[in-house]
Amino acid sequence: MIPLNYAILKHITTVKEASVNCVMDALKTQYGHFKAFKKHSIMNALMTAEANGLIEETRFDMDSNQELRVFYRAHKEGAETINKYIKN
């Protein structure tokens, strides 16, 4: 099992786009018991990856609870970098 932050990045390379809730849903069975498996921690990992140029924001909207949802995707260069350093 790879570290949670690596799993978050790898997941983003496998989908068209994802929000923090999408990432949590996808990784819950493997990582749901991790102490860092919290919404704010995963959002922090996504925002850090964006700040480092690995992923980019694609859109945002409001969910049914009127909470902001930000969606991210791995652009070509970001996906190549992630996949180069984080092997399956």
C-alpha cells in the first residue's frame, strides 16, 4: 500500500476530474482507517499538488449542503511527473 498522499495523486491521474469528496469516496476502503483520512487533510494535499504544478483546478460549484466543491485534474505534464515518481 502506498502512502495516502501518493494515492491521492495517483487517483487524480486516473480520472477526468475529481473533488475532495470524489477522492475520499474512491480511497475510503483502503485508507478510511488512516488518521489523516480527513476532508481537510485531503484538500490540503490537493491544494499543495496544485501549488506545485502537478494538478490544476478545473471548475467549482456548490454541493447540496451549499459547500464549495473544487474539482481538479492532472494535466499531461503533471500526470507524467506523478506517474514517473509514483509507480503502481
